[in-house]
Amino acid sequence: LTWDMEQAPKLAGATYKRLQDIVLDLRGVATNAKAYHKALQELSSTSGKLFSSIQNIGAKVSSLTGSVSALGECLEQIGSSYRTINAQLDNWITSLESDFISPLETRLKTAPKEYENLLKTYKQDHYNKQVIVSKSHKKILAYKKKKNMTSDDLAKESQLQQAHGTYVEERDTVRMQGLQQSLLEERKLCCFVIDQYCVVARNEIAWNAVSHQVLSTKVTEWAGLASKPFILPPRDIAEVLGSTDSTSDIEDDGPPVARAGDDSDGEGRMTNCQTSEGLILRESDTVMNMGQFTPHFYNVIMLIAPHLNRYNVRTVRAINILFSTTLHTTPFLYGKKIFWYLARIQ
């Protein structure tokens, strides 16, 4: 492999010039990295507020009765899970500042002057060696112009040739070392940027790993809890009714009067001989026979009647009045009326 040593100084100078251009580009990298760091800080802050809000909603809902409390706990889990994720995100953000931005800025402060000095030193060393080679070459040419050279002249010329060869080798060594140094500095700068970013990338990987670990174990459970938003579990009615007072807000024309066949006292309270379950089923049969509502309503009554023992006659009759006014309505509408009336009764 032959080397064109004459091109080495030009290549070294071009490499140092390219290094200066890379430094300018890296200044742009540092500026964008700062903007990226600021955006991640805003992301961390905003996401923290977002999931704290979700967690607060969950705390309120989880204190309720019925299956909705499980949904509240799910919302709390979502908030707490993202707190864990955000903690790792903060580690990544810190690493971006301490392991990438700060070292890069420090390097960019010293790099331009350092490359300038290296190029200047290289040019000076190469110039000094080139001057020695030129002078040696001139001496050889001067001896060759002599006529009738003596043996001493020939010996001197031989010494000059040997010295010149040594000077040329030294000059070529300086040329090669300067080129190698410039290429090495270019490599070192690129490796520095890559190595520093790898530290940041490891923290980013850790953040993604925590996100995957936390969410992959929970998202299926969360999705399962929210998979049937339009279906109300039957036990919800019982739990809601069982958690309320037995007072009624329904007003009528006066205090209820005991009728023949009523298993209640004059103030509308159930007697021991008959529960509200039996009464509501009996009155429902009566309305059913009158053809005032569909068998689907009867199923609804059968569902809620066992949990109405603590309600009085007025509650039972109010529900029957509700049912008798829901003819030709959709299940959704009369279901809505049921809950409205129950809320009034409570």
C-alpha cells in the first residue's frame, strides 16, 4: 500500500475544518436538547396533574356503594400507576440534563480552541520539517553541480543524501501523525456524543420498561371492569337501597288509611304478618292481571322486591303507581323512571 504523503497536510486541514463545522452543528443539538428537556419537564408536570385528578375522582367514587366502587378503585390504580411511571420519567429527564446536555455544552466550550491549536501545531511542525528537507535538498543539488569532484566531495554528498532521506522520513512522519490526529479527534467527538446519549437512552429504556411492566399487568383488568358500561349489575340496586334511609319524600293527599286486606297499620307501616316483599308481589300480580305492564316489569319487581322489606306501604304503592304509568315505554325509559322514583322515596 503506497501513501501519497503530499496530500496528507491537505487532508488533515480539511478534517480540522470539518470538525469545526461539526461543533457548530452540535451547538444546534445542544439547543434542541434543551428544548426537548423543557418539553419533557412540562410533560411530567402536566401528566402528574392529569393522573392526580383521575386519582381524586377515583377516591370519591370508590367510597360509593355498588359495583361503581370497583370502578373508583380502578381510577385510583390508574393514577397511582402513572405516578410510578412518572418517577422513572423524572429519572430520564434528569439524566438528559446531567449526562448529555451539560457534558456536551462543556465539550463545545473547549473543542473549537482545542482543534484550532492542534491544527496550528501541526502546520508549524510540518513547516519546520519541510524547511529542513528543502535546505538538505539544496545542499545536495549544490554538490552535484561541482565538477571534478574529489573523493571527499563524493563522501560528503553521500552523507548529505543519507541525512536528506532521514529528514524526509521525519517530515512524512509528521504529516502522517497530523492526519491521524485529525481523524482521531473527529472520531473521538462523534463517540463522545454517542456515548453520552447512550447513558440517556438507558434511562429512557428503563422508563419504557417500567411503563410496560406496570401497564401490561393492569390494562387487561381495567378494560374488563369497563367492558360493560350499559349493564347495571343486579346487586347494585340492592346495595343502593340497603344503604339509604327508609324515609319517603313522596307526598299524597293525606296519611295512608288502612284498607281491608292491607297488612299494615293506619300509619302505613308493615305489620309482622306480612312483609313488603309479599305485598309488592301481590299488588304487582293485581296490576299484571289488568294488563298494565309487560312480563318484563314483573321480572324487575321480582328482582327488587326481596330488598324492600325495610320500606313501608307507601313505598310499595308508589312503585306500583310508577309501573302503571309506564305502558308503551321502552325499557330504558321506564328503567330511568324506576331509579328516579326510588331516589325520591329514599
